Amino acid sequence: MLGPSASDRSITETSALEGVQKDLPGCAPVRCPGLSIPPQHGPPWGLSTAQGRDPRTHSLFALHTVLILGARPPGLSWDVAPVARSRCFPAGRCRARCRPRLSSMFPPFLQNCSATRGNLPRSSGPCPSAIDWRKKGNYVTPVKNQGSCGSCWTFSTTGCLESAIAIKTGKLLMLSEQQLVDCAQNFNNHGCSGGLPSQAFEYILYNKGLMGEDTYPYRAENGTCKFQPDKAIAFVKEVVNITLYDEQGMMEAVGTHNPVSFAFQVTEDFMQYSKGVYTNPHCEKTPDKVNHAVLAVGYGVENGMPYWIVKNSWGTYWGMDGYFHIERGKNMCGLADCASYPIPWL
């Protein structure tokens, strides 16, 4: 039994949220009176280029409240989140994301993210049957939290470049998402209203560098560009775009090079994910429908089902400590539509 239907579960269950919130230091109870974001406002964690934000959800709330009751429904290969979860951020500010209705939260993505003909260097040998870059060395930075800004594309970008540099040099950097939010607009990115990792890699290449998180910290909101060339610590030599729908190419890239940025379509059920291999027979698979960017850090097989190991940017309270598995080999929810990675300049 899953409790209320998705259409009725628009965070009127405030008592459960308050029960979580009052146990967190520095947090006061938060009420969320059934928020509904109009279609012109893009998802706060997605790739939508729609302009504007609902002031009721901006700044005060981050992503992490998921109010779903129940366990795995029959036939699913993944579990839903069983309880309300939230997080209190530093400085005593309570930022629980009250999950609004999602019936109109994900408008079509307006940018062309596909590479109809990519430039991936093909491998001459076989790919490993499974790989997890987290287990091969200090190559993947900790899961981060994008908060209420639609900056998933920046976290996918920095995560990919951080890993690519670490694999080649042994040095794991923490790079600035905020610089991309503030400065990458000339490359068809839109700060908290969305963007693409491939275009962010191009920005870093032509901008001649990206600063570190310590010198350009994340604020989860749009700001003026404060890039300082003398403080840039990461550089891009070339951007590799994987051909549209070429999931085998993604596997070659992850298996023989480094983690890969990709985008896919998030629907409401994905927000309920807790563990297992996510599948969805109803999501779209075309590049105009993707709305969330993440990072593939490996792949494997579970109970005969091949899957990707994916790093999200919704903090460690979501999913499997901030990660999820998604079915591999079927372009699930368009995950093979917009894949890319940078070759770092060292």
C-alpha cells in the first residue's frame, strides 16, 4: 500500500515533516500548504530553460523532503523512500524542500542537447564487464547538494571534470559550480534556470579555466560573474560528445576513460527512489524531454539487470547516499541522448 495517489500527495502531510524538522538542531517546524508550481516555472533541480522561480519555494527550501509511505510495489526493481526526509543546512537555516505537485513541473527542455555525430575515440579492446570509479581510487568527490537552484548541470560538469583530472593526476579537486551558474551564459546556459554539461565544458575551455569551490563558493542562486583568471585551477583541452543514443559509447567512455555526464528525464516516481535499479516504462527517451543532469561513475549488473551507477546532486539523504542505479542498455528515460565528458588540460 503506497498511501495517497501521486496527484493527491502534494505535501499536505505536514505533521510528518514537522516531526522530522523539530528533531534537527537549529530547525523550526516547516509547513508546506500543498504547493503547486505553475508550468512556466522550471523544476528547481532540472535542466529546464524556463525563466522565473516560484517565490514560495526559492531560498527557504532545498530538495530533500520526500513524503512517500510504503515499500516496493509489485513488479518494480527499485524501492520508494519509506519516510519523510529532510536536512538542516549550516547557519541554523532550515531548508526542507516541500515537494510540490509534479504534474506540470517538468516542461520540455528547450536546448538541443544531442550530438548526432559525436567525437568519442572508440576503444580498440573490450570494456570491463563492470566498473565503479569510487572503488578504483580517490577519483570521485563527495555527493553535493544543489539546493533550490536548478543547477544540476553545473554539478554534473564539475563532478565529471573533477574525476577526469583525478584519474590522470591523482589529485582530486573540488571545483566551483557557482562560477558556472554566474558566468557561463554566453554558452547557452542559464544559471539556476538550467544548462548543459557539454556547453559548460565548452565554457571552461574557452574561458581558460574554472576556479575551486574554496575561492568561488556555491550560493544556490544566480549572481554576477566573479571569475578571477589567476585563481583558476582546472582547465579543459577538448570536449568529447557521445553520439545520440549511443549507450555502448557511454559504456566505453566510462569503462576505459572516466565518469561521464549525461541528462535524462525525471518524472515524479523518480523522486521517490530509495534503492535498487530504477526503470520506468512511461518516461520519454528523446533529447527534447530531458530535464536533469547527473554523472555516471560506473556500471554493473544486479539480478541479471544491467545498470548504471549514478551520482546525483540532491545530497546524501536522497537515494543510496546520494547515488542511484538506473537500467542500462535501453536508453532509459533518454540517458543516452546528451552524454559528454572533458579531456582536461594538465
